Amino acid sequence: MREKIVLLILCSLVVGQFEPERLCFRKGEEAVEPCACADSQNIDKLNNDVIYEKVQKLLKKDFFRFYKVNMDKTCPFWADDRQCGTSQCGIAFCDDEVPAGLRKPTSVNVRECETKQGAKKEEEFDPMDRSLEEKEKKQLNDMDQHDDGLEDKFCEIDDEESADMHYVDLSKNPERYTGYAGKSPQRVWKSIYEENCFKPDPKFDKNFLTNPNNFGMCLEKRVFYRLISGLHSAITISIAAYNYKPPPPSLGKFGAQIQQGTWFRNTEMFAGRFGTKWSWEGPQRLRNVYFVYLLELRALQKAKPYLLNELFYTGNEKEDQETRRAVEELLEAIDSYENHFDESDMFTGVEAQARELREEFRSHFVNISRIMDCVECDKCRLWGKVQTHGMGTALKILFSDLPHSHYKHDLSKFQLTRNEVVALLQSFGRYSSSIQEVANFRSDMFPQAEGSEFQRKNSEKLEL
């Protein structure tokens, strides 16, 4: 009874992230707007009933579990000591656990094939090559050289063959509360908002740095702001959903070894961050999570011709077949949605100005990806790198067929590295999980209201 009273008081004090009779969200004319949960185009229903389980099953597959990353890059903007101060910050590399097919160089794998005489020999092949003819290989080499010019790269890409790159099993290092707080994360987010975000005209908002928003910006700059706000908000939702309460200090050092802390859902934190109690911008920040979800959803739909031809090679034939089927099922579900993000509205008008704006957009996002190397908590830095890499890959896909792009309108020539594919799906998985958690928090806060059909689902019980 006491918990119900607390929730009722909480709901009465903190409102705004949900509107009466419109507790779900759908795509609006430009961004995301509230809607009734019975609305056929509501994003909550699409994700929680159709997409979520498919994504979570897919991310458990070996191809998507292992992400290759350089965790030792120094911060390019200020000196840092890489000390988080809690046991929850650490991660572990798993190079020896990675399937043999992934440990081989990404550009070359070896397989046995039959010669005309029946003898077996080793043949080099590229899992992403798919038996291309010499003419097509030359085109891809040309595009690789073009990529070196960075025109279509929206984040800093590490050399996957570097000795500094190591595999991390993302399924064993989930994003959650780590205790990382204080000046370090504040400096990271301040740098992101202050130095790398487009700023509105001062005549519209003189207090942008203390209360970031997208008022007074053009469409492209509003999109950029929503991306960063959505990333920030999704991380906040993960921390609120998987919050940690340490053991009582009265137990002392030895007592803490016996009694572990507890993980819990911090509904008060969620309500405070995304309601109007702390900032009038709270509800909009929540909607920006849905905005990034729609943007990455559209990128996956647009990359469908490419992904359907991917082998998702790990060396385990049965596993690889299951992965391909799971990808097909996910892409079919994405295709069934009718209200996708429309990237064609961006970077239009006079070509010279559009190219300049697009390059400014791209270079700002590259800087965001570089700032992730300034995060002192290992686990936070890992997921910051994964999610910005995934978002950057989504942007690369969405804007690769612009008139001034090397790829033109022929997506069959589009190329992604394995790490880009993994990052994109892992990033999309984080936003999918965030929207699922929004449903859980909504059920906690409004147990009798519309939308209560979104009951908490135990993802651990999903069948592989």
C-alpha cells in the first residue's frame, strides 16, 4: 500500500512526459508526438509487440555479440586519468572466445574448395565480397579510396586489424548504472552540447548552454540536436532501469563482501528526468529517444538490399543460417511499418550550401565520436563508442545516396564493415530496449491508465 501511495504522489508531482489519454508516441510531421496507445502507428506498439524480441534474439547471436574496439585511445581534448572508482566500471576482453571465422582478418578468410581434379585446396575469400567479378572489385576498390576522404563517414573509424583492437562480448557487459558521476561525465556532456552541437541564433535563446534545446534552428540542426539528446536520454533510461543500491555502510568493508548491493528500477529518477519537475525540456528529451529509434529503423530498412546479401559469417554454418533468418525476419517486420523517418527532406536546396551544411553536420558528429574516448569509466566508454558508431553508421546509410555522394543511388555498391553492422544493430537494440523500459516505467506510474497493457517482459525467458 505504501508503494502505491508513493507512486500516486510521484505522478501528481511530476507530470509532462505522458499526456492524459495519450501515453504513447508516434511520428509527427517532423519529430515525435504523443498519441493514444490504440493508435495503429504508435511506435511503442511497433517496438514492444513486433520488433523488440526479434532484435534481442538477434543480438545474442555470435556475429552481433562480439564488437572489436580500441579502449586505450587517449582523450584528444583534455588529459584524463581513466579512473571510475567503482567495481561496475570494468570490462573484460574476450579475444580467445571469439569464433574462428571472426578472428581471421576481416578482408580475407580461408576455406577449402574442390578443384576440377577433385583435390582440395585453400582459397581466399572475403565474406563481404560475395564472389564479385574483377570489374566490380575495381569499383569497390575505388569506393574504398573514396571512403578515405571521409565524405561518407560520420564517426571516427579505427583500423580493425590494429593490434590495439580487442573483442568485447557485449552480452556480458550490459549498459547499466556504474556509479560513474561527478565532474568527468559532466565535462563530457558539456563538451558534446557546448562545443559540438549546432547552436541556435542567440536572439532566440541566450541560455542554450544551461538549457539545451532546438528552438531557432534549421531542420538539419534540429535533427542533430535530437540525435544527441536521444543518445543522452537513452543512457539515462538504462541507468534508471538498472540502478544500483550499495549495501548499508554500517556493515563495513567485510560486511559488504557478504551482503551484495541490489539492482532496482529507479522510477523516481525516470519521472524526474523526463517530467517537468527538473526542466521544461524533460518530456521532449524522452521523445528524442523515439526519434533516434525511427532514424535507425529507417537506416535498417534502407540497407535491406545489402543486409539480405550478407553472409554473417562466423564459421559456424548452423549459427550463421539462423542469424540470416533472424535478420530477414527483423527486416520484414521493419518493412511492415508505414510511417518511417524521411531523410529526403534534409540537405536540400542550393547544392553548394547543402554540401557545406552536410559536411558541417558530419564533422560535428565525428567530434562526438572522438569525445567518447574521454569517458573515464570503461563500460560507459565502451557503450558510448558502440552507440555513436551505430548512429554514425545509420547516418552513413541514410545520406549515402545524395546527388553529390560517390555511391549515387545504387545501394548495391554500398559497403559496410562487420563492425559497422554490429554497431548499428547494437545501437538500435539499445533504443529498442529503452522504449520497452518506457513501457515498464509507464506501467509503474500509471497502473490503471491507458497503456497498462504494456506489462514488463522478462527478456531472460526469450527462447533463442
